[in-house]
Amino acid sequence: MRQVLAFYLLYLKMLLAEKIALIWSVIFPVVIALVFQRGFLNDATDEKEIVQYISFFWVFIIISIYINGIGLQIARIREYGLLKTYVMITGNRYTFLTAILLTQISFGAISLLLFTSIVSIYYRAFSFNLLLSSLIVLLVSFPLAIASVSIAAIPIKFNNLSTIMNILVYPLFFLSLNSRSSNLLNYVNPYYIIHEITKIVINLLMGIDYTYNFYLLLLSILLYLVVGLFIIKRFNLLSLTSR
């Protein structure tokens, strides 16, 4: 447990010191929400539309952190040949990976609270239930954080992997916004899954009605969790460029 805490504190300090991570996870979504998409919110007629709009950005922030902060970060560390070293120091692969997961979840919580506070205050829709909803969505989506480790297991060099993942980010995001719950393939899309989680959480905490398929959502989350745990146990720790 001390090793997990040590790695956690180390990476949290490094992460908070990185301006690019803060810009991508907080400032960039705020600018889009308040500047480029301002007309959408100005036309919003009720609380449901404003909350739904804000929740779209929760999904983007969470997935971006999972992909870049967990999957690609672990892939980068492996590429440098450090992952094997960290595992040798700690005695197992779970200590280091747990610290990475907890660090990114903490950063995700900070990013969501900052973004939600700024945007909701600007549009006079601030509430503590809205802030709490964002955090609960993050926690409930934790199985997808575990599954994001699978990105590092893809046998592709880091530069190519990073390019591919960032190309896939936007099509999947837009597909999730225009998908129907009756389509089973939607429940493979992590954006759609987290978007459905937001509907349930907002419905329970804020009393805003949404339609969703709870059982399909639960099944998809469990499947992501099983796949993630399986990959974590088996993926190669060695660098693809240096052995």
C-alpha cells in the first residue's frame, strides 16, 4: 500500500505540473462550451438542455483522460523500457498500474469539478448535485479506466498507437451523440456507455428524465471490466523498440 501511495503522489505531482494536461482536460472544453458553442446554450429553454449539454463534455473529458492519461501513458512508459523496471521494483504489475489509475481518476475529478463549476456558474445552472453527478459518473465509469490499460497492450509502437487512438476519438464521440439505445453495437462504444451512465446519474440525483437501457449498460460495463482485468494480467511489459 505504501508503494501505491508513493507512486500515486509522484505521478499526481507530475501531472498537476503539466500545463498541457490541464489545457486539454479543462481549458479546451471550457473554451468550446463558452465560445464556439455559445449559441447552443443561449437557445436552451430549460435545465434539462443545459445539463445535457454539460454532460456531453463530461464524457469527452473522462474518455480523453482514460485514453491519454492511462492507456497511452502506460504505452509510453513501456516504450521507454521503464515499465519492466517499475514492476521489478514493486514486485508486481498491479502496484504501479493501480497508482496510475488512481492518479488519473483524481485528475479527472479535478478536471470535472473545474469545468462543471465554470460553465454552470456562467449559465446560472450551478448546483452541488450537478457537481456530485459528474464525480459519480467518473466513479461508475471506473471499469472503463481499467479497460483502457488494454490500449498499452496493442503491439504497435507508441507514436503509431497515439496517432491511431487520437484519430478514433472524434468519430466515436460523434457517433455516441447520434446513436439510439436500441442498437446493441452502441454498447461497444465507450463514449456511448459513459453518456448512458450520465443519464442514469442525472436522473437519480437531479430528477431529470432520460431514457436508457439499464441492463444492457450494466452488461457492457461488466464486459469492459473483465476484458481490462484479463489484459492487465497478461500484457507484455517489454518495450517494442528496446529489449
